[in-house]
Amino acid sequence: VPAYVYSIARIREKIDALRSPLAKRAIDSKIFYAMKANRHEGILIDLARDGHVGIDCCSPAEISRALKSGFRESQITFTGTGVSDADVRVLADHPGVLVNCDSISQIRKMARACVGRSIGVRVNTGLGVSYGDSEQFSYAGTKATKFGVFREQFGEALDVATKGGLRVVGIHCHSGWGIANTQLTSYAAILRELRTFTDRVADLEYLNLGGGFGVRLKESDAPLDIDRFVSAIDDHFGSLGVPIYFEPGDYVVKDAGVLILQVTAIETKRDCVFVYVNGGHNLNVEAAHYGLTHPIVPLTLRSGSLSSVTVAGNINEAIDLFAEDIEMPKIEEGDFVAVLHAGGYGASMSSNHCMRGAFTEWLI
Amino acid sequence: VPAYVYSIARIREKIDALRSPLAKRAIDSKIFYAMKANRHEGILIDLARDGHVGIDCCSPAEISRALKSGFRESQITFTGTGVSDADVRVLADHPGVLVNCDSISQIRKMARACVGRSIGVRVNTGLGVSYGDSEQFSYAGTKATKFGVFREQFGEALDVATKGGLRVVGIHCHSGWGIANTQLTSYAAILRELRTFTDRVADLEYLNLGGGFGVRLKESDAPLDIDRFVSAIDDHFGSLGVPIYFEPGDYVVKDAGVLILQVTAIETKRDCVFVYVNGGHNLNVEAAHYGLTHPIVPLTLRSGSLSSVTVAGNINEAIDLFAEDIEMPKIEEGDFVAVLHAGGYGASMSSNHCMRGAFTEWLI
């Protein structure tokens, strides 16, 4: 401890939770797990063994790791941003990897290094959905974001690809993070808008809808009803005649992982009861840097009533708090706590700030 | 590239910038560099060689690194938070390290493991100053923060120490980050309040004022006038008769380091010119996660007028922007840019998010 513990059973369950409703409606589809959410080798090896799950990478090092974990090139998609010539040289070395180009400049780079290749174009509908409608998690919206090709430049993108000897065969669109039921109406508008892109691709072989499916973080969050989500997709693209790809990351791993920490001290300072733990925001940045709240539960059961506490980490920064003013059952120094929903973007974004970066990872 | 480049000359200059006005006023003082800002080994070795600079650590691993870099135990202070029994066992192994206790529970732990030891108590005046008066960087304020012992519990802290066989010989107070000229009045109030703590310590051997001295981040920032700052300290504590300790971190290294990145693409999307670079917020979190702006300058000079650009990283997150809508001279793909003022809390907080965490460090 500190230790991240992941449940492979829950991960498989989440994959199935997305795959089953798609199968039920006979939607030709494929899931590419977004490695950036959690690159723990045991998870990757298990997903590769499934045989029907692909993997989405966003950097050359992620491609190497995917291959090492047992994925074949044909099961790998690459969806990067700010892609460099050095990145593209690696893509050239892996001709079987399906590349979604994020910009016209990336298409130009691909044309130079990978002539003859089939590519996807990541598009930006100018519409986005995000957790709590926050701008922080919005990958598209009224303000131009760095991702994808907007509609008015899409013709140029197709043109640059064709002239450069590339075949555009896919449309990719990632619309945000934390898509919830309440946003299904906005999401339907995105699907409608996407049609204006897919209709312009003569050789369309797939539509990739990215990830961002909401995971319940706090009790008041309405969990995404995947059936309704899939039904919306079926309505818009059931007749498209090409497979639909998905890139779930957090949706697969978020609630399949916990971060276990030990209570080092409990001390009241002014009107606040601080429960100090032996890890900090360098191990999981979501509370301190994204304002996301994770439920935190004690792993030792003691009788006693709930009281309001603030859970503080061991990093010398004022923002290093896992949770403020949450209700917690009686807890004592030496007890262990679990930070729930810590399976995604936890270990993968961890740092050695204050040289308190050591932790272990367990796959059960 | 990506590469962090640090100037040892600038680091020495900044140490002197603090040391000289202290010497001029014959203030008995010592500087303990806060390692958490930048733990690059070359920097640590150079500071250790100086002989007159100590080092402040906040974790057991930082103590090991300080010793390995040439600091003796007597030159090391430890100021941690959420300190565990495991941490205290390491402190027991290093009896020469001067420990500033952050809480009454830490004093209890120290009493169990290090009986007879002289300690400092980190106090919380309930007053804080911070960059732009932001709450994010405030280490003390109206809301109780996790750091230090408040006045109403200070008597208990002294009592626990004495009964536990510890000698309280120091007062430690860190008041924030980004202390600027405009905050010298607030800072004077903190110094006044601190007097109520120092007056209660019979065996006082030092007063440690922490760090947090402002560094100019953008042109409109008023740089801290160290002479005025030192003069305020002299006014309040010149007659105290014990040495004053300081723990500058960012002040020493921030503007002694730059992050060099290469432009991978320039592309206009809607009304925004994106300059993409081959690094992301995982290499320097300050813009994305702390809202701090760093000047970014091209390293290739080209004729042409300024234009407004957004500098975007290569991480698949919407917030991964180094700067939005800044004026930049003409720049082309393949050019190098320097993110200025990147010497503190850059490399030390970096992560391998998206497996794009590789960078080099150079000390010149």
C-alpha cells in the first residue's frame, strides 16, 4: 500500500455490457479499448486473449506495448494528436495499424511516409457532450478544440488524402467524456451531424464513435443506459452498412479499480477533521486537478455514526485532498481505505511528485 | 527533445539574490532549498558543493536522494505532511535531520520513535498569501488547510512534545506560493501573528519562514522585491536572536529552466491557429492543471509579424494546451520553442500519461 487493485471480472463485464446490446440489435461493431485509461499489462494481455477486443493507441510507445501484450497490428487503431513525423515513421513500420488522422497536416505526413495506405479521418462536429456539461472534458464545442477536422475543411482533407495516394475509409469522432443519459439528446444531434461526414466518403469501411461513455462517479450521477445509447446509434447508423467502432477506456476500467491507502493520522484542525492517507494526488490526479469526486470507503468496519471528514494526501500542496467534507463511518489511524472508481486515469497519469510516487498494482 | 534545460549559473544567482540582502542586514540565516521543486541530481550536487545551502525534504525518498547528492544530515530539514509511522522510522534512522512536525499526531509519532530529539513545529497562522490571491496556492487561510498546528492547539502541541521527551526548538511557517510585492502588507500581518508562536517557545533555536517567494510568470506580474521582503522580516524578527531559515524552491529554479519542444504541425481550425508541439501537459502540468501561463518563445528567428496562436500538446485531452491565444512571431513546422519558467515543478511532477513521458534533462 499504496496499491491499485483491478478486477478482471468487472472489466470483462463492462466489455460485455457494451457488446451485448450491440449484438442484440445485430449491429456490426468492434470495441477498441483505449489503452490510455489504464495500460496495466495484465489487463492488456487479458483483453488481447479475448480475441474480439481491439485496442486504441495514441502514441508509438502505446503501439509497442499493445503488440507486446499480444494484440496483432490488425487489432490496433491509432488516434493521436499533434502527431509528429517521428510518430508517423513508427506508423509506417506497422502497416496493419488503422490510423485515424487528427488533422490535415497529419494526412500530409501520412501521405509522405505511408503512400497507398487506408486511413480514417477524425472529424470535429463542433458539438460536444461532457461530464456535468463541463468545458474541461469537452472534446468539441463552440470554441475550436485541437482535435479533428471541422466540416468546412473536410473537403480539403479528403482532397489532400486522395492526391497523396491515401484511401479514406473511415470517419472517427470522439465527442467528450462522461456521456450520460441526460445528454442523449445532445448526442443524437452529434450523430445527425456525423451523417454529413459519412455521406461524403465513397469508400467508407467504418465509423468510429470514440469513447467517453459515462461512468457513475457519485451517487447523484445518472449512469448511462447503454441500451438507449445503442438504440440511438442504431436509429442513425443501423442502415449505414459499415461496422461501428467504439473506443471505451474509462467505461471499461474506471469502476473496475480501487486505490487502497492507509490512514496515517486523524487530526482535527479548526472545524475540519482531516483523515490523512499515505498517498497523494500524484497517484490519482482526478480530485485535485479535475474536480472529480470519488467515493472513499473504509475497509475496516467499526461501529459508530457517520461524521464529516476531509481526506488529505501526503503531498505538500494545499490542493492535495482526495475528498472534502464527506460523510464517513468511524475510522482510526492504521485503517485502510479504498478510493473507488480509480481504475481509469489513475496509475496511468501518476507521477513521482515529492518522490512519493511508489505504488503496486494487482489484478484479481 | 522534449528536453528540460537548466542553468546552474541562474540557480546560483537566485540563491545569491536571497542570500545577499540577508547578509547585508547581517541577518543570521540559512537557505534550505526545497527539493520538491526540482530534484535533478546535477542541481542537487552543485548546491551541496556550495556548502552553505541546506536542503528541505518532504519524503523519505527525498532524504535518500539528498544524502546521495552530498548533503550531510545536519544540512537537511524534513517538512512533510500526512507523515506515517513508516516515514518516522526513516527519520529515526537519520538523527541529524531537523524535522518540522506538521501536526500533533506527527509529534506523537516522533515521541514514540525518536525520544530526546529536538524538533520544530510547523504552525498555521490562519493567514495566507498566494499567487494572484488564488485559493489553489494558499497554504493557510480562512478555511482550515491540512498544514500545521493552529494557535488554539499550539499549547497542546508543545505539551505533547515535552511529555513525549522531545525538545521544541523551532517554529516553521509556510504561508503560500507566489508571494509578490503587492502582498507584502498581508505578509507583514503573518509575521506579526508568528510572533505569538515564537514567544511561547522557551528554547527557540530557529524560525523557518518556508518558501513561496514569487517568481514572475507573465509580464504583468510584479516581481518580488527581495530587499523589501527581507527588510520586513528584519523589522519583525531582527531582534529575535535566532537564525531565520528559508525554503525557496520555485524561487531558485523556476526561471532557471526551460522546456524545449519541437513544433510538429501548425493548423488553423475554425478561428484558431494551433501550433502543435511534441510534448504535453504530462511533462509540465502548470498550464493545464494550475492555470499558470508560461511565456513561450520560438528558438528560430523568422521575419514576419506577430499573430495569435494556441500552443497545443500531443496528449489526447482537451485541456492539453500550453497557452491559448498568445502572440507569437512567425513560426514553422520543425522549429523549436522554449517554454520559459519551467525549471520548477515541471520535470518533478511529470507523468507518463499516454506513454508520452520521455524527456531529457540538461544542466548547463
